[in-house]
Amino acid sequence: MPVKPKIIRILKFLGKAFVGLLLLLLISILLIHVPAVQKQITRKLESYLSARTKSTVGIDRIRFSLLGGLVIEGSSYRTQPKRKS
């Protein structure tokens, strides 16, 4: 019966892939709580929002909670004055 060892190999591969994805998710969640990574996310969010709104957006700090909460501290928004033609 050569089919049974093949099924076992496939199940082992799927199990390792599942464990690998879980580890990747866990590492990502842990990295989001590192202050240096949060600062990087803050800078990227500032530049994205500034480009998207064509205004100056400032964010002092972003904090993530383990339960999925998000706190944005010290946000500012400045629009460009319209020039008269």
C-alpha cells in the first residue's frame, strides 16, 4: 500500500506549514508591541495620510493593545492655504 505513506507525508507537510504560519503570526503580533516598530508604523502612517489628504498630518505616538485596540496620541492636521489665482 504505497498510498498511506504518501498521505502521511502530505499531512506532515501541512502540519509544518500550519505551525510555521502560526509562528509567523505570533512573531508579527509581538513585533507590533516593540516601541521602535510602533515608531516606524507611526512614520509610515503619517506619510501615507499626508499624501492621501494632501495636507500635513502629525502623529506623536501609536499604541496597540493585545486585544486589538489602537490608540493614536497627539495627532495634528494642517491644511495648505488655497492660493488665489
